[in-house]
Amino acid sequence: METNANHDNCPFCNLDDRILKQNDYAQVFLSDPHKVAGHLLVTPKRHVEKPWELTNLELTAIFDLIFWIEQKLIGKLGDGFDIRQNYRPFVNQNRLKVNHTHFHVIPRSEGDYIYEISEQYEKDLFVELDDMERDAVADMLKD
């Protein structure tokens, strides 16, 4: 498998005994630090920093593991899940941000810890989509 020169310093490329499940192209491990119990990360085994550089095989393998997690944990650690993938090259790697593409699988329930701490305030972040913005973004996405 092709690797990036940055993989030697990557904590997700050197997981050792933290891996809970894996397949040919992806792996699952507990997030540390984490937001809630059962907060898991799914990463490609290959060091990939830009999510659009994942291969179709890696994407399939990642989502196979995400769906496996959801089926195993639904009703046990939560009643649903948030699946997140962040790409923020403007933030330096640190304890909370690793430069290796990863997907968060976060168990969720109504009124849970995440809602109580932050999401109850999110309603103020949402604004109505106007025609000008819709058209501008649609134009950017045209081939």
C-alpha cells in the first residue's frame, strides 16, 4: 500500500493494539479523547490526508465498518448516530486533530450530553437559504 511520508508521525498509522475491528482497507478504534461513550473512529489503513484521495475500495471498506458499528451499537449506546468527517487543513495537527482522514461514529440519543452541552444552542446558527446563495453554490458545482 502506498503511504505518505507523514505516516511515521501519524498516531492513526501506528495504532497497534487499539484496533477493535478491521478489514482489508480500513480499521475501527475508540476515539481518545472522545465526546461520548462509544465514540469510534474509522480510518483507511493507508495514510490519506485528503478525503477525496480515498479509493473506491477504501470508501467501501470504511462504510462497511461504519454500518457494522451502527448495527452493533444501536439501542445499546444510543438510539442513532452522527457520522462526521472533517477536513480542516488550516488547523495544525494536535491532540484533537490528526492529519489522517477519519470518520467519527458518535452514538446519539435525544437530549444526550452533546445536545445538552452545545446542540441546544445550534438553532440560532441556521438561516434560511436565499436564492442568490443557492444559485452561486450551484454554479460552483457545475462541471
